[in-house]
Amino acid sequence: MNKLILSLVAAASLMAGCASMSAATAPAASKDGMLVAANGMTLYMFDKDAADSGKSACNGKCAENWPPLYAAEGDKPVGDFTVITRDDGKRQWSFKGKPLYFWAKDQKPGDTTGDGFNKVWHVAK
């Protein structure tokens, strides 16, 4: 009986470990009512991006000022976060169908200096 219980406990532990290894991690979290990346920096959305289009309207010089939140090759969608492929072939995270960006002029975590920029850039919420 004790061997059966130990075997069941070991099997349950093994399955729990495998489940946690396969669980995807969201690329951003909500903090103070806004989305921030793992580095604590504020994320933004661009009004010119069409939701669920799978495209970014911010390329070239725009992407220098508004760096995309890039996704690694093996990253998979999780919850409201999906991955799009940019015009340059790189992968970018999106939230509820809208690509996510940083603002190059934000200096430290919690900065929101890009919010409302040109009335088309907004803190992601």
C-alpha cells in the first residue's frame, strides 16, 4: 500500500513539473493599470495599427523611436498575447490584436512620456 501511495505521489509530482514546463509565460504584466514588459518598461499601442490585422504600421524610422516588443523564435501565444510577423520578418508581441511597443525616450520603469504622443500613441492597458 505504501509503495502504491509513493508511486502515485511521484507520478503526480512528475506531471505537475511537466505542466509547469510547458506553460507559456506572458510577455507583459499589468502594473498600476498599464502593461509593462519584463524589464518594467511601459508598453504602448499605436492607433494606426489595425486590431487583429497581424501587421505593424510602425516600421523603419518609426520603429527606431518606438521599438517593438520582440518575441523570440519559440514564443507561443498565451492568453490575450499573440505574435505577429513584422515587415522585416521579425516577430512582435501583440495584446488583444494590437502590436506592443516601447518608447525610446522613456528612461526608467514607470515612465510614460510617450502617452498621447501625436495623439496616436497610448499606454497599453
